[in-house]
Amino acid sequence: MKVRWIILAVAGAVVIAAWAALGVAYFNRPSLPVWAGIVTAAALSLEGFLWVAAGVFGWGFLAKRRAALGRFRDRLFGRRPPAAE
């Protein structure tokens, strides 16, 4: 399993925990500052999860695109000589 999928899974677990806490707090009727903090934490966790997901899926897309563009460039201009080591 790749590290980026593990990071996405951890972010998803944080979102589930934050929204579960929000659900529990809804029925316990905390004070307004506590409620505002829980709602803010849940919203920010979801926002962070969406950014992480966009990064994970975008990274895979960009890697495929970069490889395709490299193959296209090699077809147009011929293969590049291997780098001297």
C-alpha cells in the first residue's frame, strides 16, 4: 500500500472521529463555545480531507500525464541518451 493512500485513510479516520464527536455532542447539548469548537473542528477536518483527497488523486493523475508527455516527447524528438553516471 502506498504512503499517500495511508495518509488519505488517516485523514478519513480523523473526519469520521470528528463527525462522530459532533453527533455525540448534539445530543448532550454542550455550551455554545464548546459546540462552536466541535463544529469548527468537524468542518476543518472535512476540508482537510478534501484537500488531501485532491492531492492524492491529482498526484496519480499528474504522474500518468507526465509519463505520457515524456513518451510523446521521445516519439517526436527521438530517445534521449541515458544520463552519464
